[in-house]
Amino acid sequence: MNYPITGHTRLGCLLGTPIAHSISPMMYNESFRLLGLDCIYLCFDTAQAELEKIVDGLKEMNVYGFNLTMPDKERILPYLDELSPAARMIGAVNTVKNENGRLVGHNTDGIGYLRSVRDSGYDITSGPMTLLGAGGAASSIAIQAALDGAPTLHIINRKGRSWSNAQRLADTINQNTSCRADVTDLADEAAVKSCVSESLLLTNATSIGMAPNTEGSPIADPSILQPPLLVSDIIYNPRQTRLLAQAAANGCPTFNGMYMLLYQGEAAFRIWTGQDMPVEEIRRQFFLS
């Protein structure tokens, strides 16, 4: 595709690591082309970078906005001027809009994931859900699921630096929604089995299994993955993680993070431009192969 650059072209980008696999540049740049918008979108790996300096530079360059992926969704918070109500509740940001020099943080991950859940034919209100992880994406998914009517949410996390995050997430849900949330240690295999066995939806919101480390699975005993459990993964590279392969081998329906990416991107595009992203054309070009 030809994406012309002019003297008026405005820049947007993705920050995080790893990012070389991201299809966001293709998705957004083709959307800009189709709608005739003079914008471009690139990726910048922030593995060894000082995020504050990057943000200052982006503001000075008058970018229209940017996305964040791991590990920058929480790291970005001190460098923003304002948070949307959802981002404030979640405590993480994946989309930033530059509003005349003021950087406003939003979170569209949960919106994108829950729309993917609906696409799979699953009703989030129909039964308990188990969520693996308590990071930025996990928090967004958990809070959106609770707001959308999930009756019970089991949050499974390792006892480590992020354990307190998981506990705060459960407390936030219990204090602000009708959903009942609890926290379980991933190392407690009996407790994990109990949570998964009573759930109708299992979601991996960790990076375990993401390229290039594709051999990992967050579930130690795949025999606990049994129909009618719907197993999902927010990872989209590879498109079938080891977790999804384990679940499919046991007869469970599965879906990956591709459409979460599409739908959270649609929401971000609307925040930046005020226009609707050409979703069906983008789906046809980049998500059906």
C-alpha cells in the first residue's frame, strides 16, 4: 500500500516491548488511507528507554496520540495530564490522546475484549469467569466484565510483586459493582482447578505463551480444561498459543486476542480522530488470514 507523507502529516505510535510483531501499524495506516486522513502510525520499542523523555518528545512533536502495550500501561500514568473515568478505575492506560498539549489517558482493552466475547457467542452474564493475571490488560478486562454483568470473577495470579495488584483489583470490583471477585494463587493447583471447573469462561491475560517464548502455558494441568469451558487468550502472536492448543485438544471452544486488538483499536481510532474506523475492511485485510 502507498501511504503518502506530506508536510502536514501527523504522527501516532505504539510504545512498549516487544512490538516488532504488532499489526497495529497496518491496521491504523490502512484506516487512515481509506478515510483520506493525513496521519501515520509507527512502533517504538521502549525496552531500554526512559519513558518520561519519550513522552516529552512526543508532546513536543504534537503527535495526535499513541498506544501503549506491556510494560508501559502503568508506567505511563505519572506522565499524563488526565485520565478518563474508566482508566482511573482500571489504573492502566493503553490509549493516549493529545488534546492541545494535554495528554489524556484512556483504556479500550476491556471494551475490545468484551466485544470479542460477544462475537464468540458467549454471554458474560451467564456464569462465573476465571481470569489469569492482574496487569493492565487483565484489570481492564476484569472491570469491564464486572460492569457488563459477570456474576463471579476468579482472579488467578502468582504470589509476587503483582499479588497486591490482584487484591486491589478484586477490592475495586467488589466495592463498585455487583460482581463478586476473589483472588487465588496460581501455585495452588487445587484451588485453580476449583475456579476453572466452575467457570464458563477462562481468559489468559498474561504474557505467558507470547512470541518468542511460545512454549509456555499458564495452566500446569491442562486436564482441567474441559467443555463447555470457553478458553481465550489475549495473545495474538502466535494465533494459537500453547494454552489454546491444550484447550482445543480437550474439546473446548477457543479464541485468541486478534479481535480484541481490532475492537480496542477501533475505540482508540475514534478517540483520536472522531471518526469510525472502517472495521469490516480492516477485518477482511488483516484478521481473516
